Amino acid sequence: MKKVLIVDDDFLVRTYLKQMIDWEKHGFYIVGDAKNGREALEFLQRDGADILIADVSMPIMDGIELTRWARKNSPRTHILILSCHDDFIYVKEAMKLGIDDYLLKNDLSEETLLDVLNKISFDTEENFDMERLALIGRKKLREDFFKAFNAGEMEKLEKLAADAEINSKFQSAVTFMIIPQKWHEREQLLTNAERENFLSAFIEMTLNTCRNLLGEKVQPLIFDSQRGGFFHWGLIVDGGNFDIATRLQTFAKLYFNLELKIFISPPKISLAELSNTWQKIYAARADSFYLDEKIFLLEELSPLAEKITDELKNSGRELIEALSFTDEDFSVTLKAFREKLFGAKLHPEILSTFIAELFESERNLLPSPLQAENFSEWFSRLEKFLQELRTRQGKDYLHPAIRLALKYIEMHYREDISQSDVAEAVHLTPSYFSTLFKKSFGQGFSDYLTELRIEHVKERLKTSSEKIKGIAAAEGFRDPQYFVKIFKRLTGLTPSQYREKFLS
């Protein structure tokens, strides 16, 4: 008896298939059914199956992804794909992956199903396709090698290379890091199958480029990596040079409409040295942030600054103040800020922190340097963001520094804080903070703080029997006589009268 697993997101289709033929009479039995590829994958991992009958189009994980996984991890499972006429493009993709056969749902009948099932040839344990197992094993060994190379585990490389039958003797090998620009946006437009096809085509183009330049005997090594959260390829070529990088850029743009950023290491002769330069490239890739070029030699990159100078902090404060200036004055201040930022050449991570602190209340809307290809692109996004912020300010929108000030005041109003203290906390000069605060609330800082304290006192008087003097002191009033005077002026009642009114 051969075990059969049925996978389709349509319950009626699954039921119809299970009832279509007398499975056991013909040497098969249904071991289970699943409504999507993920459920089927879990079943195959747990129990296995001899035959997988799967719909090509399903939610969560479709038949293409399920086939790809099964071919890699469950090679003895035979696969029969079901599809509609409109899905035939996906059937072609499944056929490339090595399915045994397919059936159109409109043509599905007892006869057609049995005909396909009877065509499937089941290998015995002794004559199972050993070459397929060998291919899977070699692929796994190569993956282990590239994983160690990428992680800098240099002591393992020679043995892993030998196991994977990778040549480790070089005359003058160069490592390239190839970063596709705007990859995240590009990837979102691709289905899983389209993504795999694209990656395969790009790798083939890269290998052909190397061989066309250096000869057919060249054996380039290429791997893809998600290390550090960004996608990139690694390429090792004996005899590699700058021309390879320029041609890859040309062909990537011509055939894939893709811009590349490429880093090139100095030539080395051992795997350990190549892995070491790969780690250096990975660490130094951010050093290209202030350069508009697309190809970089590792030895020509300079480390970026990781310290924010007082001059730059002052320039940031000036920019915050200029948000309410005229267009011309704001433009001049923004230009000066850009020049200081560019001259400082902060590491993108430090730059990201600095900008987030300047516009803390807007940090979720800020364009991040870590998501930009270079400084020019990021600053253009920042300028657009600031212009939008200025527009919102003219529509009952609180200045970001004032938002921060309100948070600071709410946290510290019980303390002896001054206008200068708050201005410093939000990176504004006291005079500009005073002007901005009055513009936002129609009253000065002192009056706002006093009224805030009184509101908190009023809430406690309504519910607490504590001594009035103690409540006032706890809410920031150090002078009892001043407190009584200001309370009566703002409420028309003494604190005792106010309490009696609410507690009686």
C-alpha cells in the first residue's frame, strides 16, 4: 500500500478526491489531507508520504513552494499537481522542479487519476536514486562551507572545502560583496517562485560574466546571504578584478533593471585570508555612505565618525528653531545643517540616533539613514519630511520640541524646574522656547506650569483627606501662602472651600 496525502484549500475538492476511487483496491490509502502547503509540510516532516497530490494555488504556502521543499527534503515522495487552466504558468514552474505529473481539475476523473497514479514508478530501497541523494549531500556540504566562510569560521574552511569538493588553491583570488540596491522594494513585487527564478538567473549571469572575462576554466564561487538583515551576494574569483565589477553593474542594469553596489577586496591566496577580508568588507560597507560611487575598493574606504560634536548639536538645535522661520530662512539653515552633517561623516547608526533625538516625537515618521543607499538619498527624504512637518505646523500642529516639552513638564512639574531647564531638555534656546511655547498655548511657561500644578492639587482635594499643606508641597508648591493665593485666583475658592464642596 502506498501512502497518499491530499492537499487543497477547497474542502469539497479534498472530499471529492477521497471518494473518487477505491484507493485501497488499487494499492493506495489516504493517510491524511491538508488545506495548505504549510500543513502538508508539517505532515511530511512528521509522517511522510509516498504520493503527494497538491493544488498548485493555495494560501499560506502554495504548491510550488511545497514542491520545492519536498524535492529538497523528501526526495522519495512522488508529486502530482492539480491546477486550473489559468494556473498553467505555475504548473510549468512545478515541472521544472521535478513533479511526476499534473492534472487539470476540469479533466479530473476516476480514469485520468488512476492513469497518472499507475504511471508512477516506485523504487525499492535497494535501487533508490542514489545520484539524487548524492546531489542533495553535495549541496548541503557547499552550504555548510559558505555558512562558515560568511561567519568567519576560518579554522573549518579547508576541511569543509575538501568535503564539498571546492578548490581552495588560489593564485590571486578576490572577494566581491554584491549588494542589490532597493532590494526590499523589488522583492515585495515578486512571488516566491519569481524570486527563486530571479536569483537563479542573476547567479547564472554572474558566473558567465566571470568566465567570459577570465576563461571557461575559472570556477567562481557565489553564495547569497541575509547576514545583518540585508540581502547580498558573496563572490570569490581567482584572478578577479575591477572589470568584473563594472561588467556586472552593466549587465544587471541591462537585463534585470537592477543597480548594484559592489565592494572589492585585495587579492589573497588562501581561504582564511579571503574569509578575513570578507569580514572586513562586511564591517566597512557602511563607510561608503557618503560616497555616490557604486564600486568600492576595500583599502580605499575610511572609517566613519562615531562621535557627535558640540558644533553639530548646535546646528541641530538651529534647525529645530528654523522650522517656524520663513521659507528662505529655513532653506538657508537646512543647507548649513546638511553641510555640517556631510562634513562630520557620522556612521549611519550614529546619524540615525542623532536625528531621532532631534525629532524624538516624530521618530516613527523619520526617514532612517539605515534604510537609504547613501547620504544624498537619505537627506532628500529628510528634507521632504521637514517640509511636510512645517506644513503641518500651520494647521494646529504642535511643534515636536513642544511635544517633548509637555512630556518633560508632566514628568518633572513637582520639581523646581525652570523654563531654561525645559528648553535645554528639548534642545532649544530659552528665548526661542519661550516664543514657541506662547505661540502654541497662548500663555507663558510659568503660567502653564502653575495651572498644571493646581489641576493636580484639585484632583487630590476631591478624593483625599490629607492635609492641604502636604498636598500642595507634594504637587510642587513650596510657599503655602502663595499657593492659597494662586488657588483662589484660579478657582474662586480657597483650598478648604474647594474640598468641602466636593467632599460634602
